[in-house]
Amino acid sequence: MLAALSVRSYTKAMQQHSHNFYQLVLPLNGHIAIQVAQFNGNVGVGEGICIGPNMLHQFNAEQAARFVVADLTEVPHNIETAPSPVFRITPPLQSLLNYIEVQLTHSYSDDLQSSMVALFTQLLATQPTGKQLDRRITPILSRVHQNIAAKHTVNDLAKAACMGVTQFKGKFTDATGMGLRRYLIKLRMEKARALLSQTDTPIIEVAAQVGYDDVSAFTRRFTHYFGKPPKYYHRKSV
């Protein structure tokens, strides 16, 4: 049975094809413009799209955008019977996608692939398929994920989304299940743990990559979040 995960990027040139298996595209940052069946629009962070077997589709994306792509012989019932090919991604699945990105970028094995596919399909079966993200939030999530080290503020992001601060807070929480501050901490800490455990990146560089100029502040936040210090997860410390 076909079951494979990969991390891909595409080009701005419009492409068109079909394949004889299900393909799911889930953005890590940026978005993909895609036309398939009755859908014609952008799919960004916090969403996924399922392209059925032999369905002709057109698509393009900025080259800097990255996606987890799942090629599957079959998909869970909720995805197969959904009214739209686009579905929302829950925080647990988004966390797994970030983990998959680090894993597949730095290492690969058949056992690793099999275990990630198994967990991916289990989480896929729990994804909601009825309610779409607010279209104004999609580019905001892409912006945050493209540069998690940046000092994103509610005021700046609300302005970028053309919303008032109160409305933005409500829409962001509805999309992610948490407020901006908590979301950023979660995103940064999970990215840091993946880098520490799966790469040889020094702790001071990991801290910088997730937005901490002060490694002591990073260590305190990381230890509070996970209950163990960065060196516990650091690959060089094992």
C-alpha cells in the first residue's frame, strides 16, 4: 500500500497533473494556490487539502513556501467524505507537521517513515471537515510560521489582517485554539525541541532560531515548558 510523507516546495509557474492515489498537501509556511474540483483558492498554514485519485488539478506557490505532502492509497472516512477538499488542521496535527519537517530534513529511514505515517493517519482521522478558517487568518498564520523568531504582536498582525484587535484575537483563537502569545511559545518550543533532538545544532543557535537572543531566557522558558532543560534533549548530550 502506498503511504509516504515528504517535504516539498513548488514554483510560481502554474503546473497541472493528476495521479492515481490520494495526495494531501499541508502547508508548513506560505500557501499554495490550487484549483481542483469545485475549489479554487489558496490553502495556507492551519489547513490541508485532499486531492482525490485521478483528479486533475492546477497549482503554484512561492518557491520559499514549504509543504508536507502525503501520498496515500486511502484516507480516513472523514477526509474522503468531506464536503470540501480543504479542511482545518488541529494543533496536534500541526505540531506533528513541524516535527515531520525537521525529521525529513535531517534524517530518513524506512522505520521512521512508517511510524510518522501511522501517527499522521491517526491524527488525520480526527480533523474537522465542516468549518473553514477565516480567509483573513490564513496569511497571518503563514506569516508567523515563515519567521517564528520575529517579534510578532497582536497589533501588527491585526493590522495586517485588516481587523480590529478584539476581532483579530477572537478569530485567531478560533483558528488555533489559543491566543497569539501561547501559540508563539508552543510553536517556538516545539521547533526548538525538534532541532535539539534531531540535529547537532548548538543550543545557542537553536535559541536564536526560535527568537531568543538570550540563551538563559531560552533555557528558562524551555525548562518551564517541557519540565526538562534543553541539554536533556540535545543530541550532543546523548
